[in-house]
Amino acid sequence: QQHINIATRWCKENIVSTEECLEHIGIKLSYENDIIDPFSDEYKLKISNIIDASNSNFGGPGYSNLLFTICEKLNIHGAIETGVAYGWSSAAILKSLAKRNGLLVSIDMPMLKQTDYELIGVAVEPTLKDFWTLKREPDRFGLPRAIASMQGSLELVHYDSDKSYHGRKWSQEIIWKSLKKGGIFISDDIEDNEAFMEFVNKYKLIFSILEFENKYVGVIKKNV
């Protein structure tokens, strides 16, 4: 619990607005409404109805507006995501990447005690699946393989899988090493432990922290 308290306090002390976060990574918004929601209300309702009719709960849609806006404004072609669940984040990234014939490689290990695994990625429209590779394996195997498949063109990583301290310590290093210069690393639920805090301090990185539904998201741009 002490580690959660330290990490949460650090997150709260470093919160910035979405506009400031985007500025830190080189995106200047002309207007507040430049942050784009990739999904229509009709589409959200359609997918939510499918989810509500199931017995599972894989979590909410995450910060899909932020992911879509970053991919659009930075012209992202190659991305990796860990943790898919219903695929809201996957769909947001893919809606942008598909315009440029890009590629998203997602890694997802089914959660324990959940059913309805056919709903993994349900929010991803069939037309977007040509630009999507889904690897159903643990990060330890899936992440190195996903990185290798990018052949040096990795521009964005959205991390939303193993939130343990040791899981993050391992994955952060290989993700950072593999990102292209100018690449973006987005990490969810960084209040769970001190791994993200230690990582940005170790490399003296400029970072942004956003609050989203009482949780915290870390965003870093690789400048060197």
C-alpha cells in the first residue's frame, strides 16, 4: 500500500492538462475541440450493448480520444499496444493508422476468471482488421516478438497490460530502447507502483501525467 501511496502522490503533484501534455510531445492545438473522439455516439452505444449483454467485464474504453489525436497529429504508422480488452484503444489507434496503411500489433493475454473471450477486440471494426495483428500471449513472449515485427519503425507504444512493479521495470526498458526518435510511450495506471516514476527519473525524461477516471496515464516523447 505504501508504494501505491507514494506513486499516487507523485502523480497528483505532476498532473497537467491534456493541452499541456500534447504540447510536451510537439502537438499544438488550435482549439480545445482539436482533441477528436474517434467514435460516434451511435457506434459507442452499439458496442456497449454487446458488452452489456455478456457476463464479462474487461474494463472501460481508456483515453481513446488522446490516442487517436496523437496518432493523427503525429502521423503515426507503426504502433504496439499491450492489453486489448474490448479493443477501444486498439480501435482508436487503428482508425488513424489505417488512413496511412499503418500497422498496430496488439498483445493480449486473457484475464483469469473471465469468460466471453470472443469479445476481446469487439470494438475494432472489421474494415480495420487488415491493419491489425493480435498476439494472444504474455508480454514476455509477445512484446519482443511485436517489436521485432516492427523492423525499427516503432513510433508509438500504449502499455496497458502487466501493471506489476517487475512487469513494468522489464517492459519499460525494452520499449524505450525500441522506440524510434520522436516516438511516444503511453503508460496506463501508473499510480499502481513506483516503476514509471523511477523510469522517468533514471533517464531524466520530460513527461506528462494525465488524470483519467481517478487513474493516471503517463506520456513521454523520446527526444534522443
